[in-house]
Amino acid sequence: MHSWVVSLFSSHSSSFGFFFAGPQSAVSHRRKLLAAYKAARILHPSKLTQLTSSQAAALLIVQSLPIHFPWIDEKWLDELIEQLPKFYSAASRYSIEVPSDPNMKPHERRALEDKLVANWWRTHSSAFVGWARLFEAMLSIQPSSAFVERVFSSLKQMYGDDQTLALRDRKETSLMLKFNHE
């Protein structure tokens, strides 16, 4: 796994519904998260050709991007589709040349590979601007557990130790009221 993609999706795992909607929803949430992770791998030049056997297969992934990332609008999607042949062609010529140093630790190897991918994007960003914007947007998503910590902190403030047996529905409703009025 590439650290830039992993960190990208750590931030999405803390959706509010995940904590209160039950196991069925948690499984559904994980599936959506996994699908989004797989879709984002298309931005890694060497993964694009490993994931797809043709531009037609890549097009199907590109068309699914707005499902996983709602901030990709129709105009941007059209730009990505238009630039896909150039992007696919350039990515198919990409190969990672990370030196095989036996003293290199796995995290150092991943960091070096991530740096090579970032350099590739820097070099090719003017050739397919829409894709470069998407790469930057994906990297700008910061993984954080701040929301989760805030939820648990609020729960602790609202329900002390003597109220641990309060109904889940009551806790959920109280939290929703608190967060909707802030």
C-alpha cells in the first residue's frame, strides 16, 4: 500500500453514522471506503496500468470517481475523461526505480516511492491539468481522528459514569442535537 493513498482514506473512516448505525452500516461503510481507496489508486501512475487492462477499463473507474468523491463535478469529470488517453499513455510508460538497498527499511522505501510519484506528477502536471488537480485534491485531504475524539468527549460530558446504561437512541439523539446547534 502506498502511504499517500492510505493516509488519504484514514480521514474518511470517521463518519458519524459509522458509530451509531449498527454493524450492517459499518460493513457498508467499510465497503464504500474500500471502493474509494481502489478508485484513488488510479492516480498512481504504475498502479493505473496494473489495475486496468485497457483505457476502457480505466474509463469505468474514472466514471465512478464522483460516486466516491462527490466534490468532483460534471465539468471536472468531463475534463478527466478527455485527458484520460494522454494520462493512460504517460502512466503506461512509468516505472518505479527504487534502489534495492538491503539496509533500507520498508517505510523508507515507501517514502522514496511516494517521492518518485510526486516528482512524476510535478513533471507531467501540465500535460493533464485535470488529473494533476485531482492528485493535489486527494493529497490535501488530511487524515484526522479529531471528529471521533470530539464525539467521545461530548458523550463523556453529557453522560457521566452513572448514566452509562442510557439508551443508545437517547445518546445518538443528544449528540445530533448538540452537533446540529453548534
